[in-house]
Amino acid sequence: KLLLNDLHDNGIHLLLDFVPNHTSDEHPWFEESKSNQTNLKQDWYIWANSSSYGGPPNNWISVFGRSAWTYVSTRKQWYLHQFSQFQPDLNYRNAEVKEAMKNVLRFWLDMGVDGFRVDAVEFLLEDPKLQNETRNSAFPSTQCVTNITSSTCYDSQIHNLTKDF
């Protein structure tokens, strides 16, 4: 608060970077959510069962490459991360999540910040049926069909189910 007051006293405005799509995998919300399938925050993140072959629920690729899903053995489920595996996606179909994130904004506005730069908004909602993404026929390489370790593999799909949904 002192820093913010000093900034304002000197005519400087403070904007915070706000990324509402995900939290850290070390955040207390996620720690609770991943502990089991019956806790109070069990649906604060996007969780899904394994596919019929035992792997990730679908073919979604994270922005950074690789599968957009990471398995958690304590829940026996996969969580979605459209970016890093250390940044699990929040479930914005959950009213408690929306209210909690509004409270984050209220906290900072009450503290006196002047505004926010909001990032990754186009990733807040995804297909609730978790259907496979369509392959991008304009993508020239087939390397991403079997090896999705490159961040360029993100462009191998259309992302009509995971972006701007």
C-alpha cells in the first residue's frame, strides 16, 4: 500500500497483469482440488477421466506444445493446462470460481491499483464435451501427429474447441 501511495503521489498509475485463465499448480485451490474427487474445490479446475485407451481425455495440445493434459494419480484424473503443466486451467463454469476471481480483482481495486492488463481471456472456456480438436489441414507437417513436443505443434490444430469458445 505504501508503494502504491508513493506512486500515486508522484503521478504514476499502477496497472497489474491479471491472468484469470489459470493458477499455479502450487496454489492452495489446486492443492485441494487435486487431493481427491470429493473435496470442496473438486471442480474448480478442468478435470477429466482417461480416454478409452488409458491416455489423455482428448488430443488437445497446449500453447507450449505437448499434451494439454497432465495426470494426477491421487485423483486418477487428468487436469487441463492450455499453457504450462504448472498452470492448471480454472473452471469458469463453476460459479464459486467466478466469484473468487472477482474477489481477487476487488482486493486489488480496494488496494488502489488503477487498472489491469488482462491476458489469456480467449482461453477461459473450452468445449464442455472435451471433443478432439480438428487437425489444421493448412499445417504442413505431420510431425505433430506422433511427436507433439514442439510448440509449433499448437498450430497443427484449429482450436475451435479450446480458444474463443
